[in-house]
Amino acid sequence: MADPGPTLPSICPSILTPSYSAPIVAPGWTAQLVVTGLLTPRSLLFDDAGALLVVESGTGIQRITFDDYGDTCLVVRNSNQVVDQPDLNHSLEFSAETGTLYASSSNNVYAWDYDSSTGTASLTPPQTLVTGMDGTDHVSRTLLLSRDDPGKLIVSRGSYSNNDQAAVFLLSGHSQIRAFDITSPAAGNFPYSFTSGNPIGFGLRNSVGIAEEPTTNALYSVENSIDDIVRNGVDVHDNNPGEELNYHGPISQIPSSPSPNFGYPSCFALWDPTNFPDLGTLTVGEQFSMTQSTSLNDQICASSYVAPRLTFQAHQAPLDIIFTPSGSAAYVSFHGSWDRSQPVGYKVSEIAFSGGQPVAASDSTTSTNDILSNADLSVCPGQCFRPVGLAMDSKGRIFVSSDTTGEIYVLQKTPATTGGGSACRPNKARKRRGVYVHA
């Protein structure tokens, strides 16, 4: 007997469908397109009134409320611009305790007084908390308010270029995660220079996604690794190096000196050992250098730098990570490749966790389970879903922004279906009452 799929609402008053082939939904999940017409939506966040805040790159911050008919049946009730500021480009945070809204441009971190009951922000112009981060290549400055060390704002900054040699130096401020004390504005500390923040780690080429695991408060980041790499004169860039999930630990326990160094731009994580020159004993996830010399080689990479906790297929471009409240899983958005002969990524994936750590071993190549993906990557990025920001509401539903299509999807986990555990084949997906399900 064919699997009937998960139970869906009997009536959903408004159904949105994408202009391209709908994403494929994994077994045990339901997904629905719920917002269209946005301008390059990036990070997502819920305020304490349950409204969804969205950074529209080059525009500002939008606030969206929904009429909730249950499951994935959500209809936009109201949408209004909370902040009109074109230099905002990626990230935001919110403190319900202080009523403060934070957002970032390529150079600055800003703060506004924010009233979630009315959905309004004041302070014009906003207060600048952190500055000195301008760059020309990786310009997303991701923000996270720490649970482990309350009063600390974590800021991630990427490299200045693909192969940024200045990132070798901690004082450059490039390819780093730092934390800032935001509890004492009266002390006259603001704005901080980025390099004055407490270093959490460096050698992190472009760690756009950061999150604290809820049972241990350990910080994790997902890193976009280098493009166009050559190993000992051989082009290996199609499948190497891998993207990374890095473990930092609780930030209150990370030494500021020496700051943990994760390798970039000297060392990189192996993803595919096939036809990899001078492989030696390297395995998946172990770090290698582009060339071998007495000053830098694979052995030095292994002994002197922090290896990733997990490694992913090269060029998938992970941009966000969130955890379930129980810490049983993490979800990662893979924005998708450009520097590869065959596209990869363009999906949202689940990683199983237990005891504050991924269940998979560090050399695993099967640590992720795709839950929302595109059937035909040959049409990407122009005609497909391209995920960026992730947010989870109080009902455990996952909201996902797609920047190139100006959309937001909602995902909900449902009771396990027969044959669950792997992504759907394209010819097994269907649409029922506008909700895309695995059949």
C-alpha cells in the first residue's frame, strides 16, 4: 500500500506555490512556501511576541506576522518594515530581557530599542556597538547573544579574499570569531573596534553560521572553505577542501591566549581522498597544506591547528546552523556551490546530536540527512530554492529563507513514514492541498 503521507489541515485558505520546481521534502517532514516577494532575505529570528524578523539585504529589517491554521498552513497577516537601513546585509539578534534589536552591515554592528508588542524600533540613528570590519569579499557579520556567557555578543567575520594571507595574524581581525561585552554602554566603551573583542577562534575562513548547543552551551560554527585550490601543483578544487563544522566549546572556557587556530589560510580539511596527490595517511576531516615544506606540511597542519568536528562536501556553502531545544539535532542551510563542475548544496540538512556532540565520527561522509532539497541542481541558482537563514518557532517548526527567490518556507517534522531516513527521489514528491510532502 502506498504511504498516504502525513496528516494535513483540511482547509488552508491561501496556498503559495513557487515559480520553479518545488523543493523535495524528506520522509517524515512537511514543507510549505509561506512568504514571497521579499528582497534578498537572509537571517531570520522570532521576537518574543512570535513575529518573524527578516533581514532583507540592502533594505533593512522586515517584521512578519501570520495567521496560523496549524501544521505548515500559515498565511501572512501583516508585514511591515521595522528598520529602513540599506547597509544591513545579513544578520540580526534580539534580547527580550533588554528589548534590544541588533543587526549588522559589512562594517558595523548596530543596536535599536525594540518593542515587540508593537513591532517598532527606535533610536535614529542606531547605536554602533562594533566597527572596523569592512572588507571586499566575505561581508556577512553573523551575530549571536551567548547563553553561556550572558552579556556577550558573539560576532563572526570572514576573510578579505579567497586566499587571505593576512588571516594568519590574529591582529588582522580577518577570519575570526570574537565576543564583546555589551552590558556597559555607560562606560563609554562603544563602539568597539572588532580587534578589541575577546577572540573565540581564528583561522576560520568564513564561518557565517554560528550557534550554541543548548545542553552544553558549546559554540559551533559552519565554515565556507577556500575555492580553486591546488595541491602540490594538481588542481583538486572540485572536491576539496571540505566545508567544516567546527567545535569551539563554551565561550566562557575558551582561552584568549593563545586563541585556538583552525588553520586557514595554511591548512584545510580533506573531503575526497580520490586521486588526491601525495595522500599518505590522510583521511576525511584531517588537515592538509597545499604544498609540503619544512615550514608547512601535513604533519604541521595536524599538530598545530584545530581540525573540524565534521567535514562536508566541498563548495556547499553552509550559511546557518540552529539546534533543537533538546540538542538532539542541528539543522544547516547549504546555500550552494559556484566553484564546481557539478553543482552541490542548495538544501537544508539535519545532523544528529547526542550529549552535546554530533553522533557521526569526525571522518564521516554521511553525517547529514537532507530534509529540503532541489531535484535538479543544473538549474541552480537561477531557478531553484537557495536557503540562507534558519529560525525555529515555539512549535518546533523551522523557517527557511531563500535569498535568490525572495521567499520563506516552513518545515515541520511529522511522525516517521515507511522507509524514512533518506531524501526523497524527485519522482516520489507530490503536492497535496499546496503542501509538499513525501509520498
